[in-house]
Amino acid sequence: MQNLRKKFPVLKQCIYANTAATGLLYEDLLEWRQEHDLDYLIGGSEMKMKSFENMSNVRDEVGRFFNCKAKNVALIPNFTLGLNMLLEGLSKKQNVLLLKDDYPSLNWPFETRDFNREYVEIDEKLEEKIYKRVQKGNIDVLALSVVQWVDGIKIDLEFLKKLKNEFKDLLIIADGTQFCGTQEFNFEDSGIDILGASAYKWLLSGYGNGFVLVKEEVKERFDLKFIGNGSVDRIIDKRNDIPFCKYLEPGHLDSFNFGSLQFSLNFIENIGMNHISDQMEKLSSKAKTEFLALDLLEEKVAHRNLHSTIFNIKGDKQLFKQLEQQNVVCALRGSGIRLSFHFYNTENEIDAIVDMLKS
């Protein structure tokens, strides 16, 4: 991983612990983007028309990366737009279970529509609470983030799989924005029915691109309404034969943004998702051990076995400013300071932050 750090110039200037806000741009992607725009400069509409045809290759790549059939992949500008389009096609006579204080772009679209809603508290017994409420009955939809944006609490994916196997009619919708790109993930083998994600964080693809993955068997529960020329790939005769995922692509898809997504998925595959997962596990274990020793983590994080590489440590604006002054890039979130580590971070950087916190 040490050689890879050279591809991220920002890392020479600071300790970048803020991927949960924005993933970094790397030199290879910058070069690809420059070539893309040079081709556009020279080729004009001819170049763009060819690039539109490449969108099927982008879907193929997303599907292959997450083990999802390409026809069940929708390319979207961001998770928020994708979820809102989906919910416009979901019957409002649904009882929805959400997590209290989950990411606004997940909870708000349900809260601004006429769904019947209940909430589960996010704590060390999260999975147990979800199970008990679903087992009680009268829950049609469970919607949640795989990894929580404020404190990094991560749902047990095996739990979701068992939950789905036991309650087959439960529709499980997940936001993977803080998860996708952190470990290997097999969508078809998971308990998740619909997974959406923006790709500008851990997938390092820049802004303006994301995706929705859909299980075949849940499509019949939706009556999607969004439609446009993009839904038929500009072939008007297809108006009455639109596949499910094309209702989520009503307009044009930008070759710059979605080409960036395709490029970054290839970049990550070349590194090896297994190597990235191993590095993330080391960083998570290291950070949790060190922050626990300083009593900087909430009990709900301390008492859970599974965790991501996102941590919210106890601290105020003054401590945040001190970290900033020592070139640590992080974020104020919730009641503390959020630190988030990707594969390009090192255990030595965590040691450096711990030394700053001790002093």
C-alpha cells in the first residue's frame, strides 16, 4: 500500500482522515479525465455519442464488481436521487422500520411521504432490536445504512441475510455509500434487496456518479414513474417496453462521471479488494484499540465486535481546530470529531493522531 500512497498527492500535505466526507482524487484518474476531455474537445458530438454506448460497459463493470446482473444495475448521479425515484413507485401503504438518526438522505425521503414509520435506536444491540421489532410483525420495509455516517457503526451483513431468510416478504433497502469500496461484497448472496450508493467516497470515483442494485424478485413491488429519453436509450419505439432499472435512468448519463466510476472500479480491482479489506481491518482494529485506551469512544461503539474505519471521538471545536492546525483533515459530526481511514492511510498516521490527542 505504501507505493499506492504516491498516487494521492494530498497525502504528502496532511494526515487525511476524512474519506467519510470525500474520497481522494488520484493521479491515474486525473490522467484518464484529462484524456477524456481532450477527446471531447477534439471529437465533439461524435465522441459523446460513442461514450453513451459505453454505459452498458459501465453497468457490466458495476455488476461484476458487486456480483449483480447488469440488467439489475441502474446508474444514478447520487444515492439521494435514486432513493427518491424508487420511493415514488412504492405503495405508501407500507410500514417502514428506520434507524433513529440514520443519514438524512436515507430517512428524509421516507419521512416526507405518507409511509407508516417506526424507529430503532442505534446502539450495541442494534441487530437484536431490529430482529425483535420485525419478529413482532407488521413491518414491510427495513431501510438502513450499512455503515453509519456519524460514528461508523456497521450492521452485521450476516444478520441481514438471516433476517431476510426468515422474513422473506421483508423488503430490505440499504445505503452503501459509507460501505461500498471497503470490503468484498456479493450482492446476490446478501440479504439486501436494494442497495444504492454514491461513489465519491470509498470508491474514489469523484462526484456525480453512483448506482442502484436490485434483486429481481422485488421489482414487482414498485410502480416506477420517472421516465425520459434516457429510459429508452433515445430509441423512441421502446417506449412501451422499458426495463425496471431504466426508469431510474430517465435522462442522459455523463461519460466523464460514469467513466470515472468504471475507471475506479478497475483501479480497485487491480489493487485487489482482498488487500484493501485486510488493510481496512488493520486500521479499524488499531484505531479502536487506541481510542478505547484514551476513553474517546461511546459505549455503543466500544461494546460492538464489528466496526468500520469511521470513528467519532469525544472532542469539541477547540480540539478540532488543534487537529486542523497539526494538518489532520477530519470533520465535526454529531457531538464529536469524526475520523475516517481508507486503505491509503497507515497505522503510523493513527499513532501520530493518538500522540496529538495525548498531548
